Amino acid sequence: MSEELSMIVAMIRPSRLGPVKQALAEAGAPSLTVTRVSGRGTQEPTTGQWRGEEYTVDLHEKTKIECVVSEDVDVEEVVEAIREAAHTGEPGDGKIFVLPVDDAVQIRTEKRGRDAV
């Protein structure tokens, strides 16, 4: 396709989902997919006790946000909106990835490319 589509994938703290959704809407990218995931990065494992037994949690709950935007939406503005809304300053704030998208097809209407987004 000649049109440029980009997928922005962000792994964030679940508690930051509300502010990120609002920031995406304000940046002109209100469409998104949200998935609950687990993962680890630089965030330290946490320990706890349950029934007298100590346990370690090294996979932390995260929220994965996927958002596809066309060339009429500034990708850098969307990335910065997510970064600002998800930022707490603590380890475990998450990561943002930007990927090229070759094509998109809307199932109901069969529209393709930016028209499908």
C-alpha cells in the first residue's frame, strides 16, 4: 500500500489506562484494543506471604494497548500522549513500540488502508 499506517503498541501499568485512553482521544487516535498481559522488565520482583509461605512475583500485570493510525495522525504526538499519561517515574511504567503496518481491511465494509482505520 502507498498509504502509511503505523501500529503503536504500549505496555503500561493497569492503573494508567484511564489517563492513556483520554490522552489518545485528545491526540486524535481514539480507536484502540486493550489486553491484560503479564511480563517483566526492569521492575523488581515483589515478595509476599500467603498462609505463612513466602512467594515471589516476577511477572507483573500490565495492560497492552494497540492503536493503528494513518498518516493524517501524527505518530509522534500519539506516542508522546501515551508516554505522558502513563508516566509515574517509577520502574515498571512500561514501553511503547511503533511498527509499520502493510495493510488493513475492515471486515464489514471491505475498506482497505487508511479508510479501514
